[in-house]
Amino acid sequence: MRHVSTSTGDQLVNALRALGVNFLMGGKGTDESLHTKPSRLIAELAQSDEARLRLSLIPLFLEHPEYASRVRGVARKLSPSAKLTPE
């Protein structure tokens, strides 16, 4: 899967907030669709160009451990670079 994010940073922050993950500042309002699609949210966070958004996967999984069951399926579709966090 090539990095093709359809969500903005603010939309990702809004989705996290809607799920009770208040790790990041920014975003306004709520994103009514992204937070209801865990696999898409995980993929878009993992593929984000912003380190803060990639890092937010940790508090997402701490708040919603049930999302961990989706990681393998999402990871199969990600590019190798999206599976690693660059230094």
C-alpha cells in the first residue's frame, strides 16, 4: 500500500479525541466517520508524515486495546516504510 492519506492531521486528531485519546493538541470539532473505522485510522496514523500522529498509535492502543486485533491485517497492506518509525 502506497502512502495515500485521505485524512488531514486535524481529522486524525479529531478522530482520536472522539475515541477519548487526548494525546495531541489541535483539531476542531469531531470527525464523525474516521473514529468509527479502526483499521483505516490505524493505517492512516501509521502512514502519516507527522511523527506526532504516528506516535499517537501508542495511546490509541492503551485506550482501546481491542484495536490490537486489527494490526496484523492493516500491516499486511502497508508499505515497508510505514511499518517502521524513522529515526
